[in-house]
Amino acid sequence: MKGVVRLVAWCLAIALVALPIVGVLRGWFAAGRWPVTRLTVQAEFKHVSESDLRAAVRPRLGKGFFALDLDAVQKAVAALPWVESVEARKRWPDTLQLRIYERQPFARWNDRQLISRQGLVFDAPGMNDLGDLPELHGPDARLAEVVSFYAQTQKAFAGTHLRITGVALTERGSWSIGTAGGAQIVIGDREQAGRRLRRFLEVYPQLIAGHTEGFAYADLRYTNGFAVRWPDAAAANAGGSPRT
């Protein structure tokens, strides 16, 4: 019993000595001592501006080395439109180090957003100045399906001179393809898409023979053929009534 009392007394004594020391140390390290005043950035920027980055980081600088909240810094930088991810570290005695990975745009989505190469949709300023990006359209819930179909059409048309610039899916489930020459290819439902495209591509070399300007519109929704409209002529029907 005496041993227990003695142990409790020793614990109380140590606590009474340690608590003031911990309090002093917390005040020492959490105060504005050794302020972080330098910023180094490792990144390859095309769209993230220096002014936006500094505006996100500046409010966090000036704090003590041990008081600087790296999580808050990362969240502030990651909130910038073009930032994919960010790593933040401190280097003694006064430096904040950032490694930033910028989003790589893959395509435009419904004329108002961008799709990154990681498959994420994001808003970004200056998206209309990005130049030649695929134009993808469809319901937001079917984004992955639209991207997949675009990749399939790229492979399907790889052996032709047609360059696919985008695909579209309507709310009713009808697919269409856009080309660099401005032509539109209407396919219809997804289940028939593969067969209809193969049928079209099998005769495509003969179809364009003698037509240097290319076609303006192709409707593949026919039972046994397709219809083509040329820029300077009426539509030529290659088979029965279009499927709906």
C-alpha cells in the first residue's frame, strides 16, 4: 500500500514539473518564432498563374516554422482550378516547399467544362483558348461511357483520312460523331453502333472516290445501308427507312 502511495506521489510530482515545461515549449514553438518567409515551387506550369499561387499561399506564410499548417496550405493550393494535386513540405529554418501537378486537359465536356486525363470534370478559366481538344457531349451521369465511345471511334477510323473531333450522346440514347471537316455521322443506339460503323467503313473508300471535298452528313440508321449528303448535292439514300 505504501508503495502505491509513493508511486502516485512521484507521478504527481513529475506532472507538476513537466506541465509548466510543456507549456513553455508549446508557447515557444507555436509562436511566431522562425517565421516561414521563403517559398520554393517545383512544377511545370502551363495554366496555373504565379499570382494565383501566391495569393493562395501568402496568408499562410509569416507564421512560425512549427506553427505552419501544411494541410491548410495543401488545401488552399489544391483549390486552384488547374491544380491536380500538391505536396507541401517545410525546410528548416524558413522555407515552404511545394511540388504541384497541373491538370492535363483531355477534352471539352458539353462546351462548358473540361475533362482531365484522369477522367475528372473541372471548371477552368480560359478553356476556350486551349485550341484543338475533342468535343464530347452527353448526360453528366454517362461521362465514362462517352469517353469510352470516343476512344472506340478513334480506333475504328484510324485507317481512314477522317479525323474524329468529338462524339455526342443525346438524352434519348442516340450517338453521333463529328469530324475535322465538319461532317456529322449519326449512328443511333449503342447496340447497333459497332455493326453500323463497320458497314460504313467497309465501303468508305469507294464512297469518297471522286469526291475531293468529302461528305457533309452521313446517317447510318438504316436497315441495310446508310444515307450520305454531299456538300453540293442532295442526300443519296443507300437503303430503306432510318431506324429510330
